[in-house]
Amino acid sequence: MKRLLVLVALAAASCVSDPAPKPFVSPDGRQAFAVDCSQSGLSACYTRAREACGGDYEIMRTVDGSVPVTNPVTGQLVSLNDQRLYVSCKNPTS
């Protein structure tokens, strides 16, 4: 039983990091990124956006809220963080 709990804890810990920024093309043709910081907080999005763009960027949209979901084990309604930035790079490096 202890092994199972350790495995579950390790699996949960590996899911805590935010996904890599997802590239797309902005409406004006510039390199852009969707940056999800739901695990680390919105302030981390600004740093990750700068890293993804290799410098300056413009914020196209900010999402800062929560999403209600039902816990499949308990059936209780819980809130999950939903914090994202959509940015277009001013001087794209890629």
C-alpha cells in the first residue's frame, strides 16, 4: 500500500509543471504563443512569454480565473486555476 501511495504522489508531482508555450501565428502574421501558467501563477507567464519570444512581446489576451470541475472520485465541485497569456512577439527570434 505504501508503494502505491508513493507512486501516486510521484505521478501527481510530475503533473504539476506548466506545459510548454504553444506557438501560433498572430492575426498580423507575427510569431505568437499561448502560455499556460495555471500551476505556477500568472506572474510566471510574463517571464515564460519573454523567454518564448526571445525578448519583447505584446499581450493579446490575458485569462485569469478558475474553472469549476467535478472531482471524479468524490463527486464534489472544485475550482481549478486557469491562468494564461496569449502574446505576439515584437522581434521574433524563430
